[in-house]
Amino acid sequence: MTRDPSRPHSGRARDGFAPVRIIAGRVVDVDPTRWMAEVKAEETTGQTFRNIPIGSPYAHPFDGEGLHIMPEPGAPVWVVLSSEGDYPPYISGYRAYTDKGASSQTNPTKPGARMNRPPMNPGDIFIRTRDRNGVKFRRGGVTEILGSPLSRTIYLARGGKVYTICQNYALDTFGGRIRWLVARSVKDPAGKQGTSLTAAIKEYADDKGHVVHLEAGGQLKLPVEGDADGDSGTYGAPPESGELVSAPVLRLRIYQDGDVAEDSLQEASSLAFDKNGQIELALVGQLNIEIRGSKNVTLRLAEDGTAELEADTTITTTVGELSTVNDGETVKVGEGTAKVLYDRDFSSMAAAAWTQVSAIGKAVGMPTTDIDAMITALELEAFTSDKLETE
């Protein structure tokens, strides 16, 4: 029996290969689970090729690594009928339809094969989907990652620059998170789109919550306890004083312990600014304000309500038209035996001054009963700092 030389035979070594055939076709169906496609050669033989394996420009069976593309129905392809007659047909590549008047600016009648592909220069590499997201590798060191026209990142090799263009931005790390958000216009009575920058910073990476919370922008609202912020859990307890800065554009909050759930955060301090120059500071502990230089000045405000002003040089205190000068000493308010604003013999000095006024009044026949009562009170140090300020 004579063997047909055009048909291969079984065995480790093979001979009698058939001629290779390459047929123009179009993908009509895709099975992405099985990586199989159905192709119809409607432009030539009219054949339908079923269960054609979908190949990749590069693929390896170890862990599925490679460069993979899942075609869509309608993609024009080249179908190869292998020289090994028993090997199934396969897609060798993708082809372009030719058209006229779409590719040449100097000769509009010259045929082209652009097929709606994006403009490119020699050496460019472009991967793009029908939704216009993709990656551009351009000659000259420019790399662009596209999500949409309003969400893209551009890497410039020259100068080592990175540009990010987006409407909203979110960054989550083990150490915290950052949010750049633009609100919808329907949330503002005037139809404006408020912006906000929010940063939540942890003290330790394994903490449940954060210890620093920064907000800046427009349409920031003072939170109430348990109020959800939509993106980072819930707020902690609000500061007790929140009436002065009711529309802040910058707010910084520090929490006592970050290793708790975010709705259990306890505020240690809060600092807020508005556009009118109002500033509000609320805190739990002691406040120290230091001005450092050749001569230091320190103001201490403690939790028990006392205030202390200390300086290396002269302290001048003015209340109304009354001034006291203290050289290199400490001025304390609200502690010790002080009955007036400052314990610097103010009562005795004021009593002596009003005694002179009383003597003048009596000399001219003016009644001085109220003045004498005030002198008696000053001599007994009966005026507290609150009375001095309000009365």
C-alpha cells in the first residue's frame, strides 16, 4: 500500500507535511473561559472554524505569564491551517481593513489601513480598549497610563517628572490614607462644587485608627459624634467649642489613641481656620506658647484654668489705662492669693489713687460716698479678676 505523502503519519518523527494555508477571517464568537474562538472566513471560502485556540504574543504555561489579549467579536484575523494536517487551525495575528482617504494627507486617494487606530509616531507602543483606557509608551521617554481624559498619569523621563490628572484622587497605605475629592454641584445651594483634601495618618501601621486627621477645602462641616464621612468610617467626638469657626476651610485634629475603632476616637486637640481670619483652638491638655530668641517669652495655659506668663526680660501688662511693668519675673493669673488681675500691689495703688480723687471731690463739695466704698473694697482686695473685667 502506497502512503499518501500529503498526509502526516503518527509517530515521534513526522514527514509528509501538508501545505500551509492562511485564510482571512473574522471573529464571530469568543469563549473567554476556555480561551476558544469561532472564526468565519466570510470574505473568502465562507468556512466557519470552531474551537480555535486564542493565542498570545507571548505565553508560558508555568503560571500563565505572558502578554495576553482577549479578542472581541468582529475582530479581523488571520487563520492558519498548519502544515501538520491533524493540528487544529489557529489565529496567527490580527489584520486591518483597508480604506481610502483616511491615511494620507498629501494623497487623499491613496489607500490606508488605519482602521480607527490612534495617531502614533514610529517607535510608539499603544495598548487601548474600546473604552479609551490604556497605556501609551511613546518614543522620547513619555509613558502615559489612561483611565479616562479626567484620570491619567504621565511619566516624563526628562526631568524625572510625574503628572497625575484626575477629578478625584485616593491613596491608601499601611500608614494612612489621602483623599482629594470634588463634591457634586447638587450638594451646594449655589451649585458650586466644593473640594476637600483629607489625610488620616496612623501612629503605627497596625493600629485600627489614626491619630492625625487633616481636612482642607470648601464645604467642610463640623462633625457630630458618630457622623459617617462616607469614605473613612465615622468621626470621633466633636470639640465642645465649634461656634466661632462654623465654616472652616482648614481643620486639624489630634486624637489621644489611634489603636481604637474610628468611631471611638477621643479628640485631644482641634485647630480650625476660616476665610474671615477666625481661628479656634480646643484642647484637653496644657497649652504652651513659646517665643524663642535672645530673650524667651512663654505663655502657659493649664487645665485648671490658671495662666502663667514668663519672660527673660520686661513684661508690660495693660488693662484699660492702667499698666504694670515687671522686669524678668513671672506673672500668674488665677492662683495664689491674688484677688485682682495681677498680684502686683494693684489694689493698694488703685486705693491710693482714688483716695486723692476723693479728697479733691470733698474739697469742692462733691459727694464721695461711692468712691469711698470702692476705696474700702480695694484696700481689702475684694475685686476678683472676673469682676475687674466685667464691672
